[in-house]
Amino acid sequence: MAKRNHYGVILAGGSGTRFWPRSRRRTPKQLLPFLNEASLIQETAERLRPVIPPERLWVLTNEALRRRVIRQLPEVPARQILAEPVARNTAPAIGLAAQVLGSIDKDAVLGVFPSDHLVARPARFRRLVKAAYRGAEAGRLMVLGIEPRWPETGYGYIEFPAGTEPGALTPAPVIRFLEKPDLKTAKRLVRAKRFGWNAGMFFWRASRFLEELRQHCPKTASLLASLPALGNRSFQSALRTSFPRMESISVDYAVLEKAERVHGLAADDIGWNDLGSWNAVYELLARSRGANVERSESVVLDGNGNYVDAPGKMVALLGVDDLIVVDTPDALLVTKRERAQDVRDVVARLRDLKREDLL
Amino acid sequence: MAKRNHYGVILAGGSGTRFWPRSRRRTPKQLLPFLNEASLIQETAERLRPVIPPERLWVLTNEALRRRVIRQLPEVPARQILAEPVARNTAPAIGLAAQVLGSIDKDAVLGVFPSDHLVARPARFRRLVKAAYRGAEAGRLMVLGIEPRWPETGYGYIEFPAGTEPGALTPAPVIRFLEKPDLKTAKRLVRAKRFGWNAGMFFWRASRFLEELRQHCPKTASLLASLPALGNRSFQSALRTSFPRMESISVDYAVLEKAERVHGLAADDIGWNDLGSWNAVYELLARSRGANVERSESVVLDGNGNYVDAPGKMVALLGVDDLIVVDTPDALLVTKRERAQDVRDVVARLRDLKREDLL
């Protein structure tokens, strides 16, 4: 049974650009469906439901997205969907959640979850999450390490003591955090068997986290402490004044790499995927659907490895391989799967061209 | 000055499929604009105007397209836009024109022109056309041979006597017609300097052509001869009965390869292009526009040799080369330029799938 002082905090302020032209500033990745009918943030809430029911779920998003998040998560009370006035990375956002939850419930234990990842094995995931909450309850800063499946250079890594068993539910001390490694290092880390990917999921008491902030980000901590209570009518205006003054820094750099007594759980295969690009979507779906992944009507002649996404339209591919084709009413993307990460460069170009209508 | 007994006959019954998804059964290639605002049939009529004014222009099309052709060529009297009840290739179509024109004007000289080709140098073209009409006036069957620019295997060739000067305006006897050659033969023909591409432009007296038909296609000739006059109210119904019974055969096979006294003009460079595929459009435009040909708004990062055609839409190409991307409201084509000829296979597949809505 879920404990009353366990809260979920979903971070949904991201404005990822790698899913353009489907994702736009007002409909970023977390608000889009990818594999199912539900959006990624809806799936995140649904996945947590047996552990954290909607009434103890909180969301941090931005002002432009708040209304849409409220509409997508009708079971989460609207007052629990907070808008950051500006983007300040994860440390101030989680600090704000800790401040607000800590003043509502001095025993609050927070679980922090990205809103735009995928977990194919939610039951295994929840088993770990429950254990992580238990570890946090005891005063630890807890992280989850995902068993690495390839030498990814785009993630940070967490080092566990040798012999830490993936899927074991006992917290293991974290030896160190490693920033995104180069390929050679990444290969070594995967081989070493005691490193996990840092998937951005954290568990801690609100009070413990605010203590850490006071020590490592004193300015942010004091700005947070001076906020009026959430119900107060001056809350949002005070937030608008103080939030932009907080340090823009990730929780990893600000706290985790410096704090004492950081522990973690080495996850077994929970089917985690951060859906980093259109190619990640392709690869996930290609396992079940074969040579081409077609999310709309299509005719493929002499082509393999293509991802086609053009709702309401017939797409004909002739003699092309490994393409990503994503069509929307006002914009069309055609790229190679291996270039999927660089879709953000297209968005940057459109920004330079002042094509606000397409961002 | 144009002579009163010279008539132009534009063949516009084609239903080419290589420009899908832009071209459809109801808007085939000849009714589409490619390089300019005007459609190819409109450009054809405009190009002929100084030689053949609209009042002496006749068009052969099919019943599905007749209304659209009338709208596109408002200066051509509607009664001169004839609909073939079924497609029977070029011999019956030209026979029909000869029959109708011959009964209106026993001295009629016909120039036959495809409706979907391009001529970049219309003044040179008209100089040749006038000379061809003069040659036909004297009773010859006249053809135009286009100076070959590469060893094309998709066209027929016309052999002229050695020493025939391209651009000379004196009719030269045609030694023979060669069907589409293999590449080795085509290379030899180009080197030999006395072969021209058969571009499907013919000039002859109506009376002479009907004589040839009587000799080589007697059934077609007699069906044509029994048609009532064009103004007669039973004309169209008689045509619907007799036209399907005519031999489906090209004028090349039916008449030109068998007839005596076939003459031709070896054209100098009139900038002829039959726009055989999207790649032909690309190549024509690439000369002036550089690496990528973009007929809509687009952003190309790390890409060369692409053809983009998506009106009203921003197209982003990232890291792709030599693609053809053509977008329409209900269908999108992505192919390699080298596969442009095979777009008809896509159409064939759609036909198999009974997707009438997309044909």
C-alpha cells in the first residue's frame, strides 16, 4: 500500500526539439503520444498510479504549458500543477517542489520522475520505486541506476560497489557520478557491470533535500524559504520575482555529486527508454513491426528501415532506406535515421529565420 | 504569316503516372504547371500561337479531361476540343483529326504536337515548324528529329542521310525509324551524328494521311470515313460506337514505318524536353538554381541534389541527398532521383490496392 507521505513530482517543463515537426513549443514531447494513444506524461502518471495516486502527484511545468497539462491530467488537482516562471534546470524546480510539499507535510518524501520517458515493464519499475521510497524515508538521497544496454555517450553514469545486484531492493552506496563519457569510457563502464545509467529519477525527504540546498545552493534555498505558502494569493507573483534569481543548475551538479550518503538502486531491466529522438521511436517499434515502421498509410517499394509518420496521408517510399519522414499540416521533415539527433539543428535554423509559427 | 489551311492538332489524352502524387487521372501532366505558372498544354498552345492561332488549334483529349482542357484553353473554340471515347493510341486519334479537318477544309495541313513537352527556344522551334508545314503542303509526311544530347534508350530514333545539317530547313528523306534502342546502340546512334530523337511531332495533309490509313489501317480508315460531320448531333454517339473498334496502334508503327516518301527536318537545339519524370524537372531547374531545387519553403542542412515540391509547407531536409520529395494534401512521395521513372510502380500498387481516391 502507498504511504500517505509519499509524493510524486513529475518534471514537465522540457521543450525538447528533437521531435520537430510533431513537437512544438506548445506541444513538447511529454504532451505527445508516441507508442500508444496516451501522451508520455499521461503514461507516466498512469504507471505511478498504484504507488502514487493522482491526489499525491505534483507536476512542475512552465506557464505556457500549464493549461495543457491540467487538461491532460484531469485527475491531478490543478493546484498541484505548478508553473516555473522561467526555466532554471532541475535543482530549483525540485527545490520548489520540496519547499511546497515540505510546508504541507513535514514528513513528505518526494519521488522525482521525468515526464517524457518510457518504461516497458511498469510492474518491475514500481517494485523498485517502492524500495526507493523506503530508502528515502530513512533519510537517504536515493537514485535509480538503469542497467546499461549499450555504451551510450549521451547519459551520465552512476557507479555502484562491485557486486551490486541489478534488481536487488537494498540501497547501495553510490561511489560516484560520472558525467557523459566518451565512447571508449562508455564501453569500459558497460563492461565493468557495476555502472548504471542515471535516468533522472530521485527519491528523498523534502526536509533532507532543502538541507542539502541550503548547504550547496544557499541563494536558491533562501529564495525558496521566503516564498509565501502555496495557497496564498501572492504565491505566483512572489515566484515570478524570485525564481529567475535562482541558480540555473541541474540537481546532479548542485547536490548529488557533492552530498554525503547518496544511495541508489541498481535496476534490473525495466524497459526504460528516454525516447531521445525519432530513431529511438523507430528502434522501439521496429522490434515488433519489421523492416519499416509505418505510423500512417503507406506504400514502400524497395525500401527498408524507414520510419513514416504522416497521419491522414498516404506516403509512398520508393527505393529509399533508413529515412525518417514526419509530416504535419505545416511542416515536413525528411532525414536519415542516423541524423535524428540533429533535428534540433533544424529547429535552431528555423529560430534564426524567425519562423516562430513553426517552433 | 500563318497560312489559313494550316492547323495544329494537340494530343492531350495522356494519363501519365510518373508525376504522381501531383498528377492524377483528372489532372495529368499536360494540365499541370511545371516550370512556370502556365500548364504544359497552355505553354504548347502559346508556343504555337504565332504559327497557328487558337482558332485553328484542335485538341484531342478524353472525355474525363475535356471540360478541364476547355477551361485551360479558353481561346480555342470548344467544338475543336474533341474527346476520344477510349484510349486507342495515336493512329486513330490523328486519323480522327484528319477526318474531321479534311471534311471541313479539303486542303487542310495538320501539325501534330504532344501537349506535355517543353521547348525552351520557341522561336527556333517555330522556324522549324513553319518549314515542316511547307514540306507537308507539298504532299510529304514530315517528322521532326531532335538532335540527341545523350544516348537515351527511352525514345525512338530517326535516321537521316549522312550530311544532313541540324537546323537546315530543307526536308531530308527519312532512311528509317528505329525503335527504342539498347544503350550500346543508342551510344552508336549519338556518335553517328545523323540520327534524331523522334519527338512525336508530325506534319501532313489530312488527305495524304487518310490515304495512308486506308492502305495500312483499312478498318480504322473506314470507321473514320463513316462518321457523320462534326456539327451533326449524332457525331459523338457515332464516335462512341466506332472509336473503340479502331486498331490501338501508334502512328509510328501504323503509318510512318511503312509509308513511302517520309521526310523530316533535323532540328538544331530547340531546347526540347519531354519532362519524362520528376528527375527531368530537377535537372532542368538545377541548372539555374544550384544544389537543391526547392519549389516550396525549405530548410536543407547537409543535403545536395534534392528536389522539394510541397506548396504551402515548410520542408526540412537533414543529411539527405538526391531525393525527390513531393507533397500533396492526401499523398506524399519520397524517392531517389535515380528511381524517378519507377514512380509509375507506386501508382500501379495503389491501383492494386484499389485506392481510386489517390489515382
